[in-house]
Amino acid sequence: MGEAKPALRPFLPDDTAIAAAIYVASIEELTGDDYSEAQQEAWAATVDDEVAFGKRLASQLTLIATLDGVPVGFASLKGANHIDLLYVHPNAALQGVASLLIDAIEKLAGARGAKLLTVDASDTAEPFFKKRGYIPTQRNSVPLNDEWLANTTMQKTLGESGAS
């Protein structure tokens, strides 16, 4: 089997269940160095209401990343300039899926006239966004169920890198 390249497509309502599964697997398997088990459980439980989660994805500009046609990650843009969600299945981590998703989201945000993109990055995702030119602006403590989770609001000015 050759190296499959990830591909992107728009989110469809039928993707809700697999997006929720990717979300939970990503939290359970990739964030353990940064968050406690109780925090991970509280975070993963935010998709227990699959209908609400599907509505959230459908209300934003959400892209699904696939490998060999199978969804392996997703990202969503809220409004013109806020990255709401970025999750990649652990089995597809470090294969360029997140970069492909964020490249596309940045282009789409730029096309919507955004000059600045913001994201509330988990401690796990912060190094990824830093590498891409996002600058930390503030630390946050977010209440989730009975836990508090830290994240960092980061921002990036679009169009500074010139033509790519």
C-alpha cells in the first residue's frame, strides 16, 4: 500500500457520529500528558449529546479530512475568524492531516476577509499552532462538567507570509 495522502471535503450531517468518535479518541489518546483522566473524561463528555454536536459542526464551516476515503480528522471555522475545533484520530496523527485542515481553514478565513485568526488551543495543540505562527495572547481556565481545563487563546495575522 502506498502512502495515502489526506484529502478534504465538506462536513455532511452523516459525519456526526464518526466526528464524535474522532473527538473522543483524540482526547483519550493524545492529551494524557497535559490533562488528568478526570479532565479528559469531562472534555470527551462534551460530545455525549451527538445531536447538539452535529448542529455545532453544521453551523460552522467544517471540513472533514479523509485517508483512503475514511474520515480521520476535522476542523471548523466559527464566523470568519475563529478556529473552533481541530481533532485528528490518533491513528492518523503526525501524517499532515492537521496541517492540511488548518491550511484550508486559513485560506477560507482569508477568503472571508479575516485579517486575524484566533484559536483557543489546548496545551496539547499549542506547539502545533505555535509552529504555524500563532502567538499566545492569554491563558484561560474553562469549566467543563466538574473539571477546569486550561487552554491558551492564540492568534495569527493572515497574509503576512506573502504569496505561497
